[in-house]
Amino acid sequence: MYELVIKPRAEKEFKKLPAKLKKRFYVEFKKLSTDPFAYPQIKRISGTKFGWRLRVGRWRILFALFSKERKIEIVDIFLKKSKGDYLKRRKLF
């Protein structure tokens, strides 16, 4: 089991979401903390050492995965609108 840490930026965005979407994200967070490598929706973010993204519909959850420490840091949650969305957030890692 991985330790799940939610950074302030992601927590701020999470609080803005509707209740139905929050429930869906809770389920995804639980699955992610159990085994992050069992997901087909997870992809590595190019140009980063620890950056990964999880796709939940049109929403993206950006996180840093530290395998040795068994820790996942949720960095940002956003609605994907264009390809440039990842470039803007690359500095978060």
C-alpha cells in the first residue's frame, strides 16, 4: 500500500468539484494507493523524473510516484482542454 499525500494546489481544486465527481475521485485515489501500476489509464509525463498522470474521463490527476518510499503525492487536478495543459504544469514536479 502506498501513502497518499495531497498537495495544497490539488486540495484546492478538489474542494471546488461537485460531490458526484469527488466520490469518483475518492474511488480512484483508493485504487491508486493500492497498486498504481495496475492502471491502464496511467502514463508517465515526458520530461519529468517522477511525474505521472491518471485519466478520469476528461479530468487529469497529476501525481509524483516515489516507489522506494512507497509514496504518491497528488500534485494537481484539472480538466484537460488542450495539449499545452501538461507543459504549463511540468514545473510542479
